[in-house]
Amino acid sequence: MPDINVGYMVPNPSGILPYRLTHFAAAAHIPIPGEREFWDTYVEPRLPVPDEVPIAPAPISVEESVRLIRAGKRFELPATPERHAEVVARLSAHDYRASDEVLGAWAHLLCDNAYNSATRAWLREYDVPTGEETRVRKQDDFLKFGRTLPITLHCEVTAELLAQAAAFPQYAVNEADARAAVASSNDIVTDNQENHISGTPDYSLFREDFFHEVFEHATECIYDRLTAYAKRHGA
């Protein structure tokens, strides 16, 4: 969910949102998404909802969004007072429960937070300079690690999935973009199956223990948080 309208998952979505908003992150070479802020706003709401929510993606290209970001300009479309009031009312209702897509978006942010935080620590520990070369090496290693995972489940477009996408409280994801994201997800699964890596890849930047430790940490955090959430809400 957080990657769809940024242009990462869907190459040309119908509208663009900046990464800093979809990932609750400040601009940085290796940004650290605010998974806790997302949780406290949309999973178990205790923080005030930002005035611009629900945000609408700007009908611009990925390339145009990059130009505007580099110029320090905002381009997302803020909510009307009426739409904002609707979201606030929904989130503050006594029977509010986060949808599967909201919980999935949170898990995405937690994983990004865990891996990017660990990457920053790794670069500091081994005195690796940041820059384009390091970014490419990082992405290549992450791709190789992903291909070691036994990913087999495919995503399916259902009425419920589309309804939850449209009702995503921070910004609505329309049907075309949701369908494109499902297709992209399934392409990733197919690619992993066709290019699966058995054993340890020839990593360029990291070591095998880096991925093992962060994977176990992120998995444990997700399991613990969701299990506690389910118990609190009688699931």
C-alpha cells in the first residue's frame, strides 16, 4: 500500500504522493519510516489526524513529482473539511477496527523502518560512504535476499480488497491502481520463483547474518504487535 502512489510498485499510477507522506518519513538518504506514528494514527488512533487527511494523489507523472520534490515543493491535494471530518469520525468511533490493508501498510512501514535502520547502522559500523554506488549495492543485495525467500502466495482482486483500498483513511487508492498493484505483486512472486536463489547469494555490501537478523527481528515485531492487537480487540 505505501508504495503504490509513490510510483515504486506501480510504474505509472493515476496519481502521485510523496514518499515522506506515504511512509511517515523525513527526507533522507536512507529514510526511516515512522511506523509507530502510523500505528498511533490509523491502527489504534491516539494521535490527532493531520488536517490534510485524506490526501488525494496529484495527477502528475513520477518524473514531474521528482522535479517538484527536488524543488522543495508540495504537490499532494489536501482534503476538504467535510472529508477530513468523515475520516476523524471513523477513526474515533468506539467500534473502529483497522482493516487488513491498514494493518498491512503498518507492517510494510515496520519492515522498512527495521531494514533501513539496520542499514544505517551497518554503514556507520563499516565506514561505508553514502552515495549512488552504495545505494545500487544496497538495492542489489536486497533483491538477491528477496530471491532466497520461498514466496508462493499470489494476490487476488476481490470486492473486499477494492473496498478497503478505497476506504484507506490516509488516502484512497482507486480501483485501477489497486489492480495494477496486485498485478505487480504477482509479478514479484513469479520472478522470485523463476529466479529463486538457493544457498547464500554473492552479496556486494552486506553479509548473510545482516539479513537473517533483521528478518527475524521484523517478523517478531510484527507477530507480537498484531497478536497483542488481536487480543485487545477480541479477535
